[in-house]
Amino acid sequence: MDEPTLRGLLRMPPLGLRLLSGAGQPLDRAVRWVHSTDLADPTPFLADDLVLLTTGSQFDGQVTAAEYVAALSARGVIGLGFGTGVRRPDVPEDLASACRHAGLPLFEVPYATPFIAVARAHAEAIAALAFARRSWAFDTQRALAVAALRTHGLAAIIAELGRRLETWVAMFDASGALTIEHPSGGMPAVAGDALATQVAEVLARGAETGRSIMIDGHPLQLFTLGRSRELRGVIVIAAQTLDSEARSVVTSVIAMAGLALEQSDQLARSRRRLHSQLLESLLLDDETLARRVLGAMPAAPVLVAVAPDAVPGALEEWWERRRAERGSRVFLAASDDGVVICLPEADAALLDEAAERFSIRIGVSDPVAYSAFSRAHGQALSALRHGAGNRDAADSGGGAGAGGRAIRFSEATAAGILAALRTDDAGLIAQSRLARLYDADPDLVRSLRVWLEHDARFEQAAAALGIHRHTLRSRVGQASRLLGTDLSAFPARAELWLLLQAAP
């Protein structure tokens, strides 16, 4: 039921109102109230969206019709009713002319129709609207309660809300993906992409909100689900505004959706506990228990990945959709190291997609059989550790999304065992052990490097340094004394080589 308008008021037969000028769009504006006055300038006392009634006594020398109409138009009065037969038998021509010029609808109120009857008719229309909206809200609440009892309760609730509001309604989950909409495909693709970006920003902020936005001319209302910092999704309604009854219905839907998601979360938490226990069995390189409980596992060879920064719920929802779309089987489990992901080697690209989608790091093992699951888990953690340096370098470059990437073990450790030894602790040890050499003669360190690079052969190393071999022998002997070790022995030379590699 629409709000009362001037057109509706004019169509009430008992009132006998007659439109004189102003036919068109202004007649369809909602009328907030009907008021009567003969003040020469009533504008200080008027409300917005008002229809004014007058008998015209103010035109007896107090104000001209043109001045009067100009003031009313500037104030936003949407219609003027003139009561004939009280002060004047007919509507004054100068008043009708001024209203036509200003585009202000003017109508005649016959002598037999009291102004109070016009105001009462409008008030009754407002009351009827309020009753109809309350009845609508009650019926809608009941329909939503019935929808909630269906098999797919949450989808049924969203669909019912869309039907009742007669507009497009959608729900985005915690990962920012569109999961439910009614009617299907009701939002254009371009606007849908922009909306997904807006939803992602709302979820990233993590604060409860109800906000209005405009995308490509589409007015939208956004309502978050869940508590601050624990948002479970966003409900979007294609509407400019919602009246109090519609907002109360939406509030109920948010509560129902929150309850449904909480129940889903309880099941998810139980599933996570089970998967965490199964992970312990897999880390013993035995998939028998996992297969017995779950019925099937990702086909070997598998990749084992660890995402230390991932939020389990959002990642699980995202992966569940990918499973439904692609038929990909995956095993996820929460652990102290982060979310552990086990998936077929053929689905490796999904790890890159997930890392980019959630802006997280994911360490990825080499393909293995389940009998080597624990080794693969260690490789994933190693990839995270050894890939941190490259990540920091990427972050310092300011690249967009630099923090989100999948780090392969084979790539992170491509520099070999020496790269694994280049840690801060190793650097400190190397600095301490080599300090005497630097203090005695900086050329000692360079000479030792070249000597070791030439397999401790004095002739070739001396030639490379441009010095006599006896000079080089003297320097090596001096270094032996300073280090307190015999560099003629291979273990001592190997340790020196590692120190030189680890030195910053």
C-alpha cells in the first residue's frame, strides 16, 4: 500500500475536490499532512511535504497571489486547496495564474466540504497505511518463521524476504562471496563486481554496520551478520530506504540468519575438532583412520600446505564452494601451526587463488604419498620460514597484495642448504668467530675466501689473488692461530667456509 498522495486525496468522491492546475508528477508525491490557514505568510509554521488549505482572506490587501504562491513553492508546499463560497465565490484568477506559473497544484474545495473533512480523510489514509504496514510486517514475520523450518532454511528466509519486499535480496558469506540471492541474477554483473568489493571492505573492517550505498544507479542497503571482529556475512537489499516495519522485518531476518549461522558454526567447530584429531593420525604417516572416518581423502600424490594466518571458518566456506564447483576434494584441519590443507597435486592452483583471495601466506610441500605426510608437513613449514625473506622484499616494494602468496618448498629452498643456514643467529656467530681476522688484517678474510674457493690449493689461489704462494701460506697460518684451529684439516676448513657464508 502506497503512502497517501495528493492524487489519492483528489480521487476521494465524498470530498468533491476539483483540480484546477498542476496535473502531473507533483500529484504523486507523498503528503505528510494537510493544514489550513489564512495567514499572509504561513511558511515559518509549515512542515515539509504539506498540502495547505485557505479561504483567501489574506488576499484582501495583505499579500498578492504571486507573492503568496512564490513563498509556498519555496517552502516546499506540494499542493494548495482553495475553499470557495466562504470569502470568495470562485477561485481568484490571479491565484490560479500564479499556481500555473509556479507549477504548484491548485484545487477547489467546495463550500459543502469542511477543511476538517479533508484533513480527516488524509489522516485516515495515513492510519490505514500504518495498519496495512503492521499487518504486512506480522504476515511477513510469520512467513519467515515458516521458511526457517525448511530444509535449506537460510536460503528460504532470504528468498521469502525478497518476495515480501518485492526487490533483490542477497547474502554474502564471511569470505565475501555471494552465496544466496533472490531473484537469481537480479544484480547486473558490473554492479555485482562493485558490490562484492564494497562487501569485502565491510568484512575487512570487521565492524557491525547498516549502511546505504549507490552503485551504478542501484540504491542498496547493507546489513552485517555477527558480532564486531567476528562478522559472518552481509545481507544486501536493493532499496533506497526501508520504513520502520520493513526494518523490523530485516532485523528479524538478521537474527534468524545469525542463529542459523551459529548452529552451522557449532557443527563446523565439531568438524574442526574431528579433523584436528585426524590430522594427528596423518602426521604419523597413516591415513587409515582418516579414510575410515571421512570415507574418502584427496587422491595421492597430495600437497600438504600450511596457512598460519588463515581464519578457518572463512577458508573452509571458500573451499567448500570450490569443491561444489569443481568436484575437488580437500582436507582441512586447524593446528598450532595454522590451517593445514591437504589436496591433490592437480588442484595446486587453488592454493594460489586462496592466498590471493585472503591475502595470506601458504607454505606448500612437494607432492607426496600419504606415507610421507609428516615430511610434507615439515616442508610446508620450511617453505614459510625460508620464503619470509622474499616476502619481506616484496612487501618493501609496495606491491599490491604482496602479503598473499603460496610459497612452494621447492622454490623457497632452491638456493640449497647454505641458504637455510643464513639465519640471524648464524650471522651473529660468524661475526663473533671472524672478528679477530678482521681486526688483524681485512685482507685475511679475502685471502681465505679465495683459498677455499680454489679447494685449498695454494698455487691457484695465490695466482688469483696476485700474491706469492708463500705469502698466502703465511696468511693461512696466521688465520689458523687467530681462530685457534688447524686449517690443514678438512672439518676446520668446512667450518670456516660456513662461517664465511653466514657472515653478513
